[in-house]
Amino acid sequence: MGAQIEFQVETGSTNADLVARLGSGERIAEGYWLVADRQLAGRGRQGREWFDGHGNFMGSTLVRPGPGDPLAPSLALVAGLAVWEAVSHYVIDPSRLQLKWPNDLMWDGAKLAGILLEGASDSVIVGIGVNLAAAPQLPDRRTVALSDLGPPPDRDAFAGNLATGFAAECERWRLYGLEPMLARWQSVAHPVGTALTVHEPGAQPVSGAFAGLDAVGALRLRLEDGSIRTVHAGDVFT
């Protein structure tokens, strides 16, 4: 799928815009991206407000999973790999970039980018926010922007690189399935054995050690008693 990027000066939320357009019956091709200079109602996972920082990347695209494709939730990991690859070109030491399950990119433990998946019609909307020029101040985690590490990349050029990389990752996801993608994801993620605390929806936080991903991309958490807990959704803190 070739990338087509539409830039908007201002919108409520690029994810919400694509959901509404699909809901009205508009046919949007894979490879289309909607990128905004400002988002007045941007949001993150669990309904969090997404920081509107001028010069940052805030955009959404869509994927239409077919009958032979891997499970749709694994697209969060696909997007994570694309974001890692795009950002890695702008830092001196990419080994300090780590993916955190299921959908964050970290620099030395500080959040640099986030991903939000939403279902709409026959599509999965993939929203991505990357702190290029400025980072929000969050009460529960450290944040960082690429501008803290060096000259920030041009937003439009970054959008083009990310769109190209995401298309390539989706093609691999479809052609080769989850196994090689999961291996690549784990190679640039928090190492096995990393202490994690997981906040699952509607449940008490649980702590353990990262024990890799299962065959469909769910988090495996090794508890203190040695048992493995499989987590399919939740917020993860290191």
C-alpha cells in the first residue's frame, strides 16, 4: 500500500475523524494517513487526554485485516516496530530506545511515543503520537521528546518516513505472520526479566517479571511464585 498523507492544521482527534468518516460510509484506502498540527480532543489509552504539542507528530491511519491475516490486536506491536524504526534514525544510540508492551516507545525509561488502536467498521484505526518537539508533563510517568536529545526532526519528513515504514511492517505481518514479527519486537523491547507492574482493566495491579510474549502477542508475566500470568490488555509500568 502506497502512503498518502493529508495534513490538517487543526482537528479534534485524527482517530475520531477516521472513525466518523468510515461510519458515514466513506471508503478510505489503506496507506492513507491523517496528520494534524493540533489536536483539540486528542486522547490516549484508557481515555487519557493526549498532549497537543506543536511540532509533534499526531496522526492516524487504518488497516483492514483480512481472513488470512494475524489477529488485529497485534497491529499495536506492528506499529511499535514502525515507530521504533522511524525514531531510531534520529538518535545517536538506538539501543536506548525500547518498546514497552503493548504500545509505548521509551527512551531510558521515559515515554517518547504512544499508540492507540480503535475498531471501526471493517478497519482498525491506528493512532500514533510521537514527541518530536515537546513532551507533556504526566503525573504517573516520565516523558521525553526528541528535541531533548538533539535537533528535532521536521514533522512532515518524519510523517513520510513513518508511513513508509508502517506499510513495510504491515506487509511483513501479512506475508510472514506473527512469529518473526514477535521475535523482532522482543529484540528491541524491555529485556526478559524486567520488573513490571501491570494494571489490568477492573483489576488490582499485579507485579512480576517480563517473561516474553505468547504466540499471539500477549504479555507473559512471571509472578513471585514462579507461575506465568498472561495479560491481554492493561497499562504496564517498569
